[in-house]
Amino acid sequence: MSSRIRTDLGGRLRDGRKMAREKHVEGEQEKIGNLRAGSSGIMSPEGEVAGSCHRLAHLRQLGIEVDPPDESRQIMFQLGTANESIVYDDLLQTASEDEVILRETEIPIQWFTQNGTKVTGRPDMVVCRREVRTYEPSALQLAAGAVTVAEPVNTPLYGIEIKSIASVWTSRDIIGEEQPKLDHLIQSAHYSWKLGVPFRLIYKQYAIQEIPGWKGTQGREGWSQKLFPKNSPHIDYEKGRIQPFEIVFELEFDKGSEGRLRYRKEVVDGSSGGTSGGTSGGTPWTTTLITTADIERFYEFVSTMGSKGELGPRPLTIGPDGKQKNYNRCDPKYCPLAETCENHEKKGYTKWLTEVRSKLGK
């Protein structure tokens, strides 16, 4: 007897997202105790924190989800997953015969802090060259009948971190300032550091975004026009719209003593084939405040927050250049634990954690 095939399309889609969400939550439970590259941050020698919030990174380690997505945000997050598949499929069209593109679980990173806490992560993609390495047996192995072994090896060339843009204001920041978000740079830098290859950070925006307040009355400039660049190819200035776009930033660590991450916008010249280095050139490099030592220090601190009972300072709200942004990430608009920290952080770690669990029902 055949099973019933559901015809309620909307219900099926909702149930499918619910089932996928439940599977994700189960997978997160299996990783309790680990620190995650998706929560990458930096800590200065003086103890200042930027990038991901160390307190949220610690809660994730404990298996506490601070801001679970509702139905609408689950739909939005699906675009991020689809975005990776779209980029992957486009790359396959121009892949060379000896090129291999590994994704997430195919090329994970893993390392340990000094107290043995595991740090794990899965880069979106890593472009590799497949090579054949030959291993010659030793004299003793030859005597035992061993033969020369030829083994295929995937050598990483560069990594790719992909971000999907949903907000018109994020689009403004990326196309106007041509500056990646600090959190995204740190996460990419973390992967780059552990894989030993440069990275590309790509932003993709798929919608025609209407810019609010673009035109004023009687043909005058609207309040928002001064907030956007004056000559971007991604803006329809007549209609006040941001067109779909993709922007790629090249990332690498400089050769200085501190090894700071630097970035530049990749420039595509429209010709086929590219260069031997895999890119067609870029704008001048911009050096950031991000170093591998600061990433490592961040994770070392988070790994001991529970055992030492230390909350650390509030994270800074800064850009890659260290300059203060015009908002505060600890504002209740951006963090559901803002009031909890405000009211209980001075009472110590244990009281703070108790209040967090109470607020979140954990």
C-alpha cells in the first residue's frame, strides 16, 4: 500500500524547515564543550575584546542558544545556505582539470587551547590543487615486497567565506565604505591562519533593495541620499534602489612582525582566464588590527571563563581599523542579553549565568 503524498505545499515547507531546525539543534548538542570558529573574536594584550562577543561564545560552548531564529528568520537563513551552493556551482563551471573545491565538513579546522578545549570550524569552501605524490618504500619495506605508492593529495590554494546580505544598511556599508565587517574578517582570518592559505571574503546581495527616504519633496534630495556613495555602479540613483551585486575582498596576513590581516577589494577586469595567482588584481591593501595572536588570546580567555568565573569586559563596537562605529552592539536592539549584562554583570559570573539561564529558560 502506497503512502499518502502530502499536497499542502505551505505546510510541507514549514514542517521541512522545522525538521531541519531540529536536526541542527541536535547537532549543536553534540558539540557542547567545543569553541567555534563561527564565534571568532580578538582580544588585545590589554584585555579589550572585539569581533564576536566572548560571553556569547562561552554560552554557545555551554550549549545555550541566545537568540533562536523564528519562522521568518529561518526563511532568511535558507538564502545563506543556498548562496553557498550557488557560488559553488558557478565555480565548477570554470574549474580546471586539477582543481578540487572542498566544502565545510570536507576540510574542517581543529585545534586546542592550552587547557585542552577543542576549537572547531568549517570554512565555506577551499579551492585546492589535486596533486599526485609518490612515496618510495624504504629498503626494509622493499625487501618485504612493498612497492612505490602514488597517492592523490589536495593542496589548499585559497579559502572562500561567503556572506549573504539582507539589510539595505549592510549593503550601504559594503558598497560605500568598501570595508568588510570586522566579525567576518576575524572569522576568515581564523580559517586562513589554521589552513595556512589566503582567503576571499565575498558578499552577495540578491534583491533590488529600495532605499528609504531617497527623495524629498519638490525634487529635493531625501534624508538618506547623503548616507550613500555618490557614484556606485550598484545604485540606481534615479529610482533610489540598490541593485543585486557581489563584491569580493582578498585577505592575507602581512609580513610584519605582528602578522596583521590586510584586505583589498578584488578588481575583475572582465577578461577570461585570470592570472597565474588566481586573481586579476585589486585595490591598495588596507591593514587591520587583527592578528593571529589576538584570535588565539580570545579563545584562551573564553576557554577559562567558566573555571575562573570571569566575564571580561563588554566587547568594543569597532571596525577593522579600530575606529568606533556609530552604534553599540550591546544595545538591546542588537543583543537580547543587554539588560541581563547591565543588571547583573557586576554581581559576578555565577549570578550572571544564573540570570541568563532564567531569561532564556535553559
